[in-house]
Amino acid sequence: MTMIRRLPIILIAVIASMPVHAQELTKANKPLKALLITGGCCHDYARQKLILTRGISARANVVWTVVHQGGSTTDTPLPVYMDPNWSEGFDVVVHNECFSDVKDKKFVDNILKPHREGLPALLIHCAMHCYRVGDDQWFKFVGMRSPGHGPHYSYTVDNVNPKHPIMEGFGDMFVAPKGELYHSTFLFDTATPLGRAKRNSDGEAQTCVWTNKYENGNVFATTIGHYNITMAQPKYLDMVTRGLLWACGKDTKKDFTPTTKEIDEEIMKLAAISLDPANAGGTVSKLPIRCCGEGNLAFEQDTTASSEEKNKNNYAKHAVDGDLTTRWCAAGGGAGQWQVKLAETKHVRSMRIHWEKNDASYRYFIDASEDGETWNTVVDLSKNTKKSKIDAHTVDSPNTNYIRVRFLNSSPAYWASFWEFEAYETKDMPELPKELMQQNRSRSPSSTTSTRDVQAPDGFNVSLFGAPPEVNYPVCIAAAATGEVFVGVDPQGSLGKEPGFGKVLRCIDTDGDGQADKTNVFAEMDHPRGLFYDNGSLWVLHPPLLSVFHDDDRDGTADRSEVLISGITTDELHNRGADHTTNGIRVGIDGWIYIAVGDFGFTEAKGADGRIIAKRGGGILRVRPDGTEMEIHNWGQRNILDVCIDPFMNIFTRDNTNDGGGWDIRLSHVLQSGEYGYPSLYLNFTEESLPPLADYGGGSGCGAMFVHDLRWPTPFANAVYTCDWGTSEVYIHNLPANGPTFDAHQEVFLKIPRPTDIDIDGSGRMYVTSWKNGKFAYSGPDVGFVAQITPIDFTPKPFPDLNDSSDEQLIEFLAHPSAVYRLHSQWEFLRRKVTPDSLSKLLMLARSPNTPDYGRVAAIYTLKQAIPAANAMLIQAMKDPAVREYAIRAITDRRSRLEGLTTELFTPLLKDEDPRVRGQALIALGRLGDPAAGKHILPLTVRNDAYPKPTEEPLYKQPDPGRVIPHLAVRALQACNASEACLDAIGGPYSDGAFWALKYIHTPDAVNGLIGKLSRTQNDSIRQQIVNTLIRLYFQEGEYKGGWWGTRPDRTGPYFDRQKWSSTASIEKVIKTYVDDASKSAFDITV
């Protein structure tokens, strides 16, 4: 660990012995939320921001947001001040900036406005010389005019006001070991001098420490602090800490904690610390890294290989695409071969290979040929012992049309894999980007974790938030709205089975540098897989349990826990491991916890209200936060690890492959009641299952989320983000609506080793966990890390204390551009008693066309949860086309609150011009379950001509918006047990939809009705459909009592565990009779 991160270890030990007022977040003494703005000319701001934030936080309960902008200029208007609400949420602002040539008075007034209104300020050194607009606009804020400074020398500061709270403990004087003394030509009447130093030139005393009353705000200022060595002095940091506390109205004795000699020594080391952006946070490698195109004879030419790692998209063609984030890899260990055919025969004089690893000695041959039959070896490294990532070769190979690389082996033993291959007619090859050569010199890329492991788009910063040994094996993550980060740790990985290793860590970045400096164990449990935090409580999915852990005294450690669901997996968790168990959790604005269920399923999931569900396979289960009303949301998925929920309750998932069986990485729009077809319907009964938005081939989907934070830049602010462990990438999906569903989109957002989960806090800081160096079980301590991602020039403003917010403020937050604000404000509102006034304001928000749609939806679901009789209000909301779809969903969202609802409320909406309204009305009717709705539902089983059936093959991999409404209609008919309506529809225009639905209605009434139809119908086509439907109903899926179906289950279908039921004998008798009697030319019966 570098010196830059050793300080917090000492701090933790000291903080543990501090009085409570200097430690934890308590209602009596919450931390001050400080904003440090730094940058500009002439000073070492990169180190000074560390000295100030860590030095002050070692002495007082202060948490920091740091904005470092403007480079080394004097005339740059800082982007942070472009926001008219730039200071929102902060208790104090520390100005340590140097921009004397910014002269826009309007711009400067925006800086001063919050300070005039009462926001405390701390001014350091060059801040006195900023913003010289030609008058005293800035200097009235400072409290002093200072036109310049003298030469650099050590000087002595005399305490001229020893009874002032800031100067108590300062002593008679302070010797600045190095500095430049500012000239103080005029002190305003609002200023109070605290310290002065004499100029060397004439001995005249200059005010260098003072306070100022700037209209309604307190200002503490000092011109001391040009040099790091001065700023790191304990007495200096004592003074500025007391100055900050005084400005904020705090007690400079009670709220100040003296530091120890050890802490002082560590902070002093920051004055000259070596800064490495890869360890300390900052910009990182950008996406994509491209090279190797110009002059490269192999660029984008035809390739072949002995094998390809197709499940990770590591194809042969990627070795000549000029993109150094893609590669070719053989399908297994051992020898392998790769070949390229040039566009025409050339005299090749140089070649270069970019191998995957930079800590290996690769052994191989390179051969050349004119015809692809007769080969000459032009490079022989069959006995190579030198480690190198990029191998360059000078060759003399005339008449070359084919080039092949024959990989033999490597030390250590890696697979045949390289990022790029180059071939040139000249001996001199193009110069490579500098960062590639640096990678080539590094021999152990996996030994040290840094932000070099992450490649992000232009415009983003990445910090190493947590890393081994403090943070390792991160499986899942939850960012509290207020910024604490909870990391689920499971050293047993996906296949380890030993108990007693799992836990959740609580990580906090107090100094605002993007790295956690305080980490503790919040709670212990086996196999944490999903987390959600709110108001002192952490919901943890740790199969076989869903629990909530409560931190009652807010000391950062759970005091008690409750089990909300038990049995939410099977014994396979212990027999095989946790790779297909129940996984991530997300909370929707509808108040449900959505649980990603892998295809272990569960044999006896029991909720807090006693409800028990058994279900084979995978999908989404949902439950109320107290463990009640558990229900299946959708089913027929393989092994999803997370759930993405947008502001309008659209749900998306990234599924995993079935290891070569055709079910690959699927991006899906997940609809309530939907059947997605795994393990057999997708393949053999494709049109009975819902289609994916896209099939992306190989990979391994992990954590995912929907980010809705409009403070982020476009196109990153409103999108699905999915982690893929197999491809080591985080993808962004901006999904355009298409009828009742969406169209697909995918591009790489991050390159990061084996990402496992992702979340975002209320201030807009994203966190992504990595399983770097990890395998499928414990493999040593150096595994994984947590990265923090933020847009460049983005200021993460403090999340408000919702406990102190008024009802009116909470309602306003429901329309905030951040989904995190909306959700947690809703939960705080729901903890309170609803007053007539708050109800009125909530209704106004829901009804106002001026409210953003996402705010109206948040208000609708808040109403639904806050008031048992909310349906009457929501029925009125259905009249507004802008929110009709969402009101329908909210009305039938909870089966416990369906009383008084009738089908007549929703059946007219089946003819609505908006297909999304029609789809939601179908789901609502299915939840009501009234068979009388069947005749209204049946017309929607017919495909809309505007959405023709896909023609590409295989059909099960194709998106198909036209299948969505018919599918939902059939699911509604099944849920309503509408067998009578379906039987009546046989032979009519909706006959196909009726038969489709009847295949899923295992009731004696349905079977007897079909048998009766068969006896009365003479039409051979209809008779055949009846018989086929009866054969389909012969079996039903057996009750799930355990026994996993494995990674490649039987795909025959439509049932996995075929079991006879009460009507099987009746079906068998009828089928035997009709098979004996039927003419084979007229009857083709197949099972």
C-alpha cells in the first residue's frame, strides 16, 4: 500500500478512542459537509488538497467533497461555478484557488451569492488574490485588500487576539518555515485581525490571519499556506480547523480533537508524497485504445484460427481490427494457431504481436506463405525465456500472402491469446501510443491493483475506492444515498462451500479523494449476493435467506437482524456452490424488492407472513420490504444476477449462457407475468415465450442497474448498465421504445477485470466492483477491488438529511432528477403520518403536467403505498394519457388491495391506441383473475400487422415486438382461468390464441370442454388442434421438491418434470379412441 493510503489506518485507530462527537454520524453531531474548491496558478494543489482534507478531518468531524479544476491558469472560470446552485447541500466552502484574471462580475457574483446568504467560508492564501474585477466585489467577501506579496522567506506570525476561539491554543506565535507574506493594505470594518507577521523589508506588520463578517456569512481567512511544508504544520492545521469550526458556529473546544504525534508525522509526509494517479484516483485509460491500422498489411484482413473462445467473443478477426480492447484467444490451453490472409502478395519486412499478458514468456513460430500450402518459418521463438507483452520482429519475407502464428506454450502457462497482429513492408514500424509501451515494461500486471485496470470513456474520472487487503472478494455493492458504500464480501466465490467467511463491509471516503479511508465490518453472513440500504437498515440477500440488518445506534455496525424470507434457494447451494443461486436485489419506486433468482429456484421459500412458494428454474421474485406479499413477477430465465428498474418500472436483465445450448447472453425487457422460455420453450416452442431484445453471444452476466441521474452527461444519465464477468466489460444500453417494448443497444462503458456489481449514490458517484485475480473459490487475499466513477467537472453535492426534511421538501424530492433522491425521499415520507396538507401536495405533484413524468410516477406510487384507499385517486389518474399506463399498474400492484376493482375498469383500455397501455391493462386483468374478462382479452392474442414476424434464424435469438401483446394476452387468459371464453372462441377469428391459452390451463373444465368440442366438431384442422392441445395437457409440471437440472438441462419440453394429474386418464382415453378411429391422412398427431 502506498503512503497515500497509510494515513487512514492510523486515523482509524485514533478515531476509535475519540469521544463520540468526533466519530460517528449521530443525530446529536452529524459531520460538517465541506466543499474544497482548489486549482489554478502557482501552488501544489494536488498535495495541498490532501493536507487540508486529511489534516482537518483528523481534528474535527468533517467529510469532504473536493473539486480540483482549472489546471495551472489564472483566467479559467471554474466549471463548478457555472451551476447557479453550486453550493447546495454544503455546510462550509473552503476556497484554496488562484484565479486573479477571471474578471466576469456576473460569474463572481454567483460565487458570492451563497456566502452573502449565510454559507460559511474558509479562505486560504491565494484566494485573497482572486477575481480582480476592478472593484471591491471580491475583497469585501475576503475582508481585506491585498495587491501582492513579497519575496519568499520564513516569517513569524504573532497572535494578536489570543482570547478569540480560533487562536486559543495557538500560543504567542507560529513560525512559518517557508512562505510568501501577503501585503495587507486595507482591512474592512467587518474584519477582525487574529494574527500578524512583519515584513522583512521594513518591519511593518501585515495581517495574515483574520475573520470577516460578510453580510449573513462568517469567513475565516489566512494568507499563510503557499508552501506544503507550512500547510502541513500541526499548529497551522489546528488553526484552520478551529477557523472552520468557528465559521460554522461550532464549539472550537468541544468539537475539536487534538491529534497525536503519529498522525502529525503522517500528514507531514503528504507535503512531498509521490502522486500516482493510478493509485490516488484520477483520469484513466480511455475507450477505445486504437492503433495498428496505417500501413499494417494485416489490418482488417481475413483471418482463421485453430479455435476461438467464442463464449467470450474472442474471435480471430479481433486480432486485426485495430482495437486494443479486443483480442483473439484459443478455446483452451495448449498449442494453438492463428492465420491472416493479406489483401495481396507483399514483401514483408517487419511484424509485431501484442500478447494478452505482460508477465509471460511466450514461445511460438511465425510462418509465411505465398499460397497457404508451402510455409517458411520467419520467426522462431520456440525457446524464448524473455517476458514481453509486445514482441517486434524484423524479417525478410518476399512473396508473402499468408502469415500464421503457431503458439507453443508460455511461462506461466497461459492460453494462446493476443490483442493485435501487425505486418509491414518497411523495417520501421509506426510508433505505438506511450501507454502501451508503459504496459510492456510492467512485468506483473496482476500483482498490484490500480485504476490502470480500468478503461473509461472520455470525460470520466476513475478512483480506486477500495482494494485489498481492506476490501477484497467483492460480490455485490450498495451505495447509501448519503455516500457510505456497503460491499458484500464472499471469499467462497461461486463454487466455494465453507461457511463463516462472508460479510458486508461499510466503507466511507471522508476526505473526498475518491478512496475509502474508513472501513469496518457492518455485519457477517454467508454468501451475500444482494444489498440495499436505507435509513440505518441494510437488506441483504444471502441465500437461503433474505434478511434486514438494523444499525439502531448508527455506529456503523448492525445491532440486530430479521429474517424476511427463508428457504430462498435449494440444497444445491451446499452441494455445488452459489453460482446459480438467488442473487441481486433492487428496489423499485413501487416499493417492492425485486430478487434475481438463478435456476436453482427454491423448494420452500417462506415469507414473513407465512406464504410459501416453490418454483423450479429462474426469474424474478418480488416481496414487500417487511417480507410479506411474496410473489412471482416473471419466470423462464436461466441465471440472472441482477434486476435493472427504470423510473417507470420497466425492468431489464442480462442473462447467462447455457454453455453452448443456444441460450446465450440475453438482454431482456422483463414484463410482469411474462414467460421467457428457459430451458425448453425458447428452443422448441419459441413463439410461446417472450423474445430477448438482443442475443449477444458469449459472456457471463453479473450485476446490473438502471441509472437515472440527469446530473450526469448525456448519453450516460438515463440508461441500463450491465456487468459481464466473462468479457471484463461494463456495458451501457440506451434503449429506444418500440411499441410495447424496446429496441436493443449496447456499447462498452468500462473495461474492468471481471466486474461483479454496480451502484450509484445520491450524490451521483458510481461504484463498480471487480473480481480481479479471483477464481471460483478462495485463491488468496489479493482479489478484487472497488472503483468509483464520476464525470469530469462533476461536483457530487451532499445528499440531504431526509430525517430533517419537511414533508413539503420530501414531496419536492419526488421530482428530483436523481432516482436515488426519489426513492429514499419516498421511503422517508412513508415512515411518517400522512397529513391532509401533505396528501394535497402529493396529489398536485401527481396531477401536474409541469412535473416531469418520472416525478409524477414517483408520486403515483407514493400515493399507492401511503394510503390504503389510494385506488380511487389513481382511477382518476387513468384519465390522463401521460400517466395512464403507470396508474393502471399501480392500481393492481398489490393483490392485498384489489377489493372493489372490476374488470369493467380495464377492459375499455384494451382498445387504447397506446400499445403500452394495452399491455398493462392485460397484466392488470390477469391480476384481477376474473374469467369474465376472457372474451375481451382474446382479440389481443392476434399479432398486430404492424409488427411482422422476424425472418432471420434462429427465431429464438431474434427480437420480436409483435409477440409481446399476444403473449401478455395469453398469460392473462391463463391467470383468469378463462377456459370457457377460450372454448367458445374455437373455430372463430381468435381460435389460435384460444388454443395457445388452453395449453396452459390445467383444469378439468378446460379438458372436458375440449373433449366435448372434439366430439361435436367435424373440421379436421380444428379437430387436430384440439387433440394436440389435449396431448399438451396430458402432463403438467411436477411440484418442485429439489434436484437441480444442471447447466445443460433437457431441452425437449414443454415440461421438465412431466407428471400426470387428475385429468390425464380422461385425456388418455379420448386420444386412444381417436387415434384408433382417425384416418392418418386427416390426422397427424405428434407429441
